[in-house]
Amino acid sequence: MAKYAFFVTTALLCTGLTAGQVLDDPHIVVYGTAEIHVAPNEMNWSLSVRNEAKELPATASAHAATVKKVLEFLKNHKINEQKLQTSQMQFGENWKYIDRENVKIGYYASTSISFTIHDFDLYEPLWFGLAGIEGVSICLLYTSDAADE
């Protein structure tokens, strides 16, 4: 047991001496935090166009007219047609829960439209112009490409 205590004591002293020698060497210690603030340089728009009507042909016709109006509006505001993407086009039955039962009240049609802009001056005209088109919902996401900084 005495040998064990001797070895433990010797090991601790050697470790302490070694650590003390390292601290005597020239060194630099730095503490702190760093922050990078990057301003967004592009705006990703995601639009949802949805129309509802009693009959499917009327729903399809109203939806086609609304989507056409949105695409023409974007084209008039110089949104690159190559950057416009339409997706998730669908028709479906519109049901509502009334008096403890599901009742079919008609049909719906929906389409998603997405695009990206880099000119933030277009934000306000696009926002208010699209808000004036019935059946359009807007979702925005601002992003930055740190490699551009």
C-alpha cells in the first residue's frame, strides 16, 4: 500500500511540474466570441393560388384565370420567366362538417408558384399587387449567400 501511495504522489508531482513548465513557456490565451452579420441578398417567394366553386368546370376555369393573372402580373414586373416555377397543381372535393356530418360543398383547385428576386425594391409592388388578386397566399423567405460577401 505504501508503494502505491508513493507512485501516486510521484505521478501527481511530475504532472504538476510538467504543467508548470508548459505555463512558463511564452503563450497566448484568447477568450471571446465572434459574430458575423450578413444582410439578406435574395428573397424567395412562394405563392399559393386556390379557387373554390360548386362545380368542377367552374373551379377549373376560375383557377386557370387566376393563375394566368398572377403569371402576367409577375411578367409585367420583370420577374424572369425562366425563374418562375409552378408546381403541385391539383383538383379536389371541398368538404365541410355541418350538423355532425361531412357535406360536399363543391370543388377546389390549387397551384403553387415560386420565384426568387434580388432587387428588394420590387418587394412592395409585388406584395401589394399580389395581395389584390383574390385566392393568392404569399410566403416569403429572406436568404443570404455568404460567399458573395
